[in-house]
Amino acid sequence: MSFGFKMARLLSTFDRHEARLLEIWKRLLVVEFGGAVGTLATLDPKLAMKCQESLAKKLGLAVPEIAWHTERDRIAEVGAFFALVTSTCAKFALDIKLMMQTEVGEASEPYKPHRGSSSTMPQKRNPISCAYITASNATVRQLSTALFEAMVEDHERSTGPWEIEWIVLPQICTLTDSVLKQTLDLVSELEVHPQNMQKNLGITHGAIVSEAVMMKLGETLGRQYAHDLVYDLCRKAEAEDRALVELLDQCPEVKLSREELEKLCDPAHYLGLSVAMTDMVLQNWSSPNYITLADRSFNMTQASKRG
């Protein structure tokens, strides 16, 4: 596959997260004002709902269909959303950590003086942002489960479970913010090394495209026979430090020209729909609705300050 294919998958995932976020807002930004058990019993029945609506309007929040004192799905949902988002960031960070290994060297975190070098091994270039992202995500995932524990509350006035939210939700938000900032820096300044990608494609002496060779030979030799033949030739190529294409060319059972074999054994001809799928993601991707999100974030911030 192409590196663009990997990045397009990341973009597509974040596009889905954006859709989730826009969907969550309407359930999350809802006022809760209902008295002891949520029935507004202490207010004049004729004015109770108007009072609730007025408060919601002032805070920039929606009016709930019914009280949700001890129905905490709204909070648990946003915690789960943060776990989803940070897990996406952590999956990408893990890939970059693996690609940064000296033996691979296909991509690197952005370089800055004194950033990432080991205190004892100065030649190292450590994946600092990736480490922060994966560690923070692991914590967010664990803390988010506590919000589901907080959903199991007694009757209409909890005797403890919702206090769990006060403990873990600030941590979840802080860590999620950190993960997103680190991921933004990582993606914005990511260093890609195509020359090492090209070099790594040759490590297996052509065996990386053995599936393509097997499927082509299977048309005349049969799928299983072609599999065993290519398997043996790949082992021989590794043992003798020879190119697979040479062994195929010398094999009497392979009735293909050298030109056909060269094409089969070239990874550039076995990208599948990598490019087409990447283009499709870019074509379908719509720019994030920053204005809408910013407005709603502002309303939420103002509500927090007032409340």
C-alpha cells in the first residue's frame, strides 16, 4: 500500500469522529434544573417550565425532555467519545513509533534540538509525542470506564456514584486535550522517508509480492500448487540471498516471460486500490465546521463560568 493510504484512513476516521461530535452536542449541552428529584415541585406549576427554559436560554443550553439527575448517559457518552478519539490518535502514534525504529526508519517525529535524544544514548531519536499520546490514551480509556460505573445510581438522588464524574472527567478532558495537541504537532510536522520505504521493500528479495505471483501462477498451475511452489522459491531466495524474480525465471514450471515476472515482482504494481481509495477519501472529505463547533464550545464555556 502507499503511505498516503495510511494517512487517508486516519483522515477518514477523524471525519467520522467529527460527525460523532456534532451528534453528541445536542445531547450533552442540556440543562438540569428540576429540584430535589427533578419534578420542579417547589415552583408554581404555571411558571416552572418557563423558569427552566429561561435558565437554559441564559446558559446557552437546551431544555431536557425530562429530568436526568441520575440518568448519566450524557456524561458517559462524551467520556466514551474521548476514549474513541484518543485511541485513534494512539493507534497512529503506535504506527509512527514502529516506523521510527532504526531498522525501519520510514517516518519520524519532527526534529528539534535536544528533543527526543536519550540521556545515555545520544544517537537515539525517541518518539516523545508518540509516547505521551499512547500513555495518555491508555489512561483515558481506563478512566472512561469509571463514567459507566457512575451511571449505576440509586433512585432519583445518588448517594455517591455521580461524584465519580467529578474525579475522572476533569482528568479525561485534560488528557484528551493533551493528546490532540500532541497529535496535531505530530501530523503537522511529520517527517516521511520514502527512500527508506523503497529500501525496505527489497529486504525480502521480492517475497513481499509473493501473493501476486501466487495468484497469477494459480491461473494455470492451480491455487494450492502455486502456493507451495512460491513458498519454496521464497525460502530459497532468502537462503541463497537471491532475487525471487531470478528463481522464478529459472523455474521450468513458470511459463511467464521475464518482462511479466519483473512486473509481478515490482511492489509498485501491487498497490491495489490504494491510490483510488485515498483519492475517494479526499474527495468525500468535508472541511470541519469550525464555526459551529466554536460557537457551541463558547456557549459551553460561558455556561460553565456562570454555573
